[in-house]
Amino acid sequence: MERSQARTCGEPRARHDRCVTTPPTRVPSDDRSRRPRGELSLDWRITLGLALTAAWLGGGAFYIGAGMGWSAFFEQPLGNMGEFLDGAFAPLAFLWLVLGLFMQQRELSENNRTIQRQHEIMLRTAEQAEIQTRAIAANELHARQDTFMDLAKLVANQLEVIAGMLYLSSQGTPGDGVVSDAEMDGLWGRLSSGEASIFSRRMISLRFGSGSPAEKWALFYGTPIRERHCGSFIESFERLLRAAQGCDPDGMIVDALAGSAQGRLYRIMCELRDGPPTGTA
């Protein structure tokens, strides 16, 4: 009983094994089947040449057979036979020469079109490369300008601190005492709150205010401390201008710096650097 069950249970498995078929192997197709249909067909010039050649040879064979017979043809001297063959095959040679020239002209035309397409592709590639180069240069310029703007804010704060020290030296308690300590603290507070050119504007007002040229010169260079402050201001502002020129091809940033309150104070310091001006202000 167990053997019959084993045989019965084994039959479906055997039947299943017999039904399992291996997938058919792919026979590599001929390369000619993968070629374009135009490449398999002969050129009409070649077909015409073959037809004319067959007709010419058939006509020549008929002429020999009907005119003198093949036995008489083969009995001709070699010189006569050679002249006959030269005359018979000369038109065929000229025919295939003409067909070859036409076919070569076609190939040259296709090569010229291919070269023209490649030239157009190269031109488009060069244009795309030029556009990408300009875009990269513009992005690099914008990145340098953004970096300069962040740097300019730091330098402008430094310049205003120097101008504040110069204003304190001449108008505060260490100087003439015109401005009290409480008022100076208020000015420093306004600078910290974002009023960036408060001390530069006040120094410009002092330069064009009342007083003799010698007194105005003394506001900037009257003491070694004031001279040192002016020298630091001039050096820092000139470094800022040089940095602006490196990322400002149109000169707009340089003009904006020169027209600011700190730029005007810089020109005043440069004018008074060599000594007090002669005449009235």
C-alpha cells in the first residue's frame, strides 16, 4: 500500500519533470537582417551597368556566333583577336568609368553633408560651451561681489570706529571738550544701533565749518594720535577700494564707496595730509 502511494505520489512529479521544457536558445540573426533596407539594395547605377554589360556581352556573343562562328573566331591570330577584344570591351570600360565617377560623386556629396552636420554640431557645442562659460563667470563674479559686500560691512564698521576715535580726540574730553561724555556715549550707541556713518558726517561738518584752515587741519593731524587715526583710516579705505576693483568691472561699487560719507572723509584726510591748506575753507 505504501509502495503504491509512493508510486502515485511520484507520478505527478515525474510528469511535471517531463513537462518542463528548457527555453529556446536564440539563434543569432544574420547581420544583414539588422542592416537598413537601403544598404541591401544595389544602387540603380550598378543595376544599369550590369544590365548594359550583359546586353553588350550577349550581343557580342551573338555577333560572333552568327557572323563567323566560334570555331573560326578561335582560329584567328592572337593579334587580330586582341584588337577585337580591345574594341569590344572599350565601351564597357568607358561605361563603368562613367558610372564609377557618378557613384564617387554621390559618396563625396554624402561625405560633405556629413562633415557639414558635424560642423554644425561643433558650432552648437561651442556656443553652448561659451554660454556655460559666461554663466560660470557671472556666477563667480556674483559670488565675489557677495563676499565683498559682507567684507565691506565689516570694514565700514571699522572705519566708523576710527572716525569716532578721531572725533573723540578733537571734540570729546581728551580734546576740546565740546562734546560731553554722555553725548559721546549716545553717539556710540547710535553707531551700535545701525547708524553707520554718524562720526564721518560730523567730521565732514567740522571740516567745512567755521574756523581757520590751520584749526581745521589740527582737527585731523594736530596730534600724533589724530595723525595715526587718519593714517589708519586712509590705509583701510584704500584696501577696501582695491578689493572693490577686483569684483567691480563696471566701477559702480567703487563709485558708491567714493561717494559715501566715509569716501568723502577719506578725500578730506588725503587733502590735509601734506599740511594745512592755504586760504579760507
